[in-house]
Amino acid sequence: MIKAQNPKQNSKYDLEARTLKFAKAVRAFARKLLKTIANIEDGKQLIRASGSVGANYIEANEAISKKDFLLRIKICRKEAKESWFWLNLVFTGNDDALEEERLLLEGEALELAKIFSSILEKSK
């Protein structure tokens, strides 16, 4: 993979793009889950939380004050942690590929939460 010269062009550093990619990946993952009552309900919560991470980050970038920015970043962190929680509750059955995908998404949720924690610390 060729690295972009400008870090903003690299989705790893562009949090708006990265959170959108996370939300899309969660939706693709949720479509593959077994259709149990628990997975349907947990999947709904997972989809809401994963989308909220990016939506609130966009809100943070449009904040009208530093206090508003910090609040939105805290919500981003909270929703990333909540995404991790719901990812731990969904049932993948005996599908090894689906379980591997769940673990990757779980790792991304934790990494996003850490990024937002770092932003909070540096913004104080």
C-alpha cells in the first residue's frame, strides 16, 4: 500500500473517514449475524452506537465552543466503548470467520476509544 504524503489523506489519521469505515463495517458484520432474538436486539444497539461515534465526531469538528467540543469527544469515546460492549454480546456461533471479524471490530472500537481519550487529555 502506498502511503499518502499528507496524513489527513490517510484514513488511519482521518477520524471522520475512519469512524465512517467502522460504522459501515459494523453494518456489514451485523447483516451476517445469526437471526436470533438476542442478536437482533444487540445488533440494533451495536449499529446505533457505531454510527454515533462518527456522527458525534463530525459534531465535535463543528463545535461552537471548547466545552461543546469536549462534550462531543466524550460522547464519541462513550459510543466507541458501547460499540465494544455490544460486539462482545453478539453471538457468532461456530463461524470462525465471523468471530475473527467480530474480534477485529472489537479491536477497532477499543482503539477509537483510546484515540478519543487521547484527544480529551490533549485538549484540556
